[in-house]
Amino acid sequence: MLASVFTVHTFAVCVAALSPKFLACQLKKPAGISPSAGCPAGTIFVSPSSSAAHFTSVQQAVESLPDENDAIILIGEGEYHETVNVSRKAPLTLLGQLDPQTAFDPAGNASTRNLVQIWDDQFVENGIDDAQSAVLTVSPSFNASLIGAGTTGAPLQPLFGNTDFKVYNIDFQNRAANFSISQALVTDISYANASFYGCTFASYQDTWYTGKNASTYVVDSIIFGQTDYLFGFGTAWFQSVTLANRACGGGIAAWKGTNLTDAPGNRYGAYISDSRIIRSPDANATTVTNEQCFLGRPWNDLATTVYLRTFMDDSIAPAGFKPFDSARPVIMNTTFYAEYKSLGPGGNTSERVSDHVLTAAEAENFTIEKVFLETPHWIDFDYEF
């Protein structure tokens, strides 16, 4: 289990980062009290062991939902070896159960607090699409979930899926992944709005994918990876996260920009704000030290990646960014790589290949509201961290 590899000082964060709205529902109840006490009416309870459970599988619970109305699923403590596929359009919230004895630990974090692990072990082989290895898929259809190849990926789909998908305090893991295995996704969020709070996502290559026309927000979470482990087409904001380098390959972020005729009203890119990039406690130390990691490489020439007020340890290469490969050996001027107030030994921008070191005035253009072109209704701004 991931929690076993972390020490308190490695991932120290601020006091109990939890949801005021759902905390009473998430906390485990004493014997004799319903596990869903304190939950909104209609909450479905999933558990592999409790006699009070409506389902033993998360996917079973998801498939039981009608197409309309908001839905909430409380997931009891345990490991769930399964994939979760959400295609419904109506809002859905997944809540990971928490232990009152550890939930309020001021030195706690997503890795030590969470009791729910959802995992699978699929990886890309025999020509399957990247998407088919994902542990969590939020997409209106199979075709919409596909990633495809090349600089433009799978064909654009004329549909949209979930308008408000939220997850609190759940660990998602692709356990097939290691240094030698190919792409092994954890998330595939495509044509949907999704936000995650106090979660962890663990793989090596292609951990996190925000697909076409998707908008995602991740806060107070930990993402583990090695190669291009943040990648996508859509718009992704990572707030106060820890990016944990298990090794170095490609870049942390490998984004594909999309022209606005394909999907108007979307400011594509990966935006990492007030976060930390560190060598993962379970990393191969020699690999990470001798082959320093890059902040990003452009999956196509319209890629955008912006780091704001982010601490970077010495696993980050001084150049910061790199070309995609030998077939595209130059970072084109249509690619936008930028930093503002990078911190730490890897945050020295004097040798960066990108000249976009933002001023305070320029950084004001990169806020949640300006990136998503609105104040997103699907983000829980009351989450405390």
C-alpha cells in the first residue's frame, strides 16, 4: 500500500484538508450506527465487507444510477480491484470513507489519510488505445474516451458527458506500471467536468489524462509518475498538489494543444499552482539523480504548460523543458511554457529553454477564473486545505 512508503516530514501539509459539506458522511461510524448516517438522502453505500452495503463494487453502484438527478456514492474502507467507468451526464460524487482517528491529523495528507484504494493493472499492449488501460474513465462514450495517436489524436466527438463529477479522498492506482512497462493510465477524463479533492493517483507513464473538451481540477492531492505523467488535450488545473517523480522520462507534462475551431471556449493546457515537485520516496534514486526530470515536453506544437509558485527539488533539470523527440527536435514558438516564482533547487530559471518567466502582471492572467473562462460551478471552493 502506498501509505507505507511515506514519512510525515516528506509530505507534510497544512492542517486537516477535508470537505465541510461531506465530512459527517465520510467519517466511519461506531458499531450499531448506519455507515451512511450524516450523508445526504439517497446516498449509496459500497463496501466489500459491510452487511449494510448496497453494493460491493463501485462500478455496480455507478451502473445502478438513473440518468437524471445528482447522485452520491459513499465508498467504505478497503481495496477495490476494478475499473470505474462513468458515462452519465448528471452530477455524481464519490466519497472515500475516513477514520476519525486519522482524518484530523495535522501532519496528515492524502497518502496517509485515505482508506479507499481503487486499482487495476492494465497497460498498453497489442495495439490497444491508451484509454483502455485507465482505472477511472469519465466520458460519455467509448469513442469519446479514446486518445488516439499522432499530434491530433482520436477524432473529435460531437457530445459531452458528465457536467459535475467530484471525488473526495480516494486513492487510484495502476499497479501494472513499473519502469519497463508501457503506458498505464490512472484517469481518462474526456468531454466532461471533473474535480478531485485529497486523492492520490499512482502510475509511471501517462498517469493523468485530461482529454478533449474536458476540464479538470485537482487539489490537495498526490500524483506519482515517471514519463509524461500529466498529459492531455483539455484544460487541467492542479492546485496545491505534490508531483512525485518515481523516475525521469519524457517530461512531467506532455500536452497537446487544440485549435479553437475544434472546441471553442476552452483555454487548453496544464496549469500547476502553489504545488511541489519532489523525488518520490519510492523512486529509483540513482535514475532520478543522474537523469534529471523535465517539467514538460510538447506533445504537439500548440502545447501549454504553466507552473505558478511551485517548489521544485533537485530532480528538475536546469533547462526545465525539452523537445518531444528527435523527430521534432525544436520547441516551436507556438508552444507556451511558462513559470512564475518557481522555488527550490530546481526552480532556478536562469538556464531555462523557455523565455516565459512571467512577471507579476503577466501571472495575473493565469487564475482559475481566467483559465476556465468562468468561475466553474463544478468546483467545490469550500474544500478546506
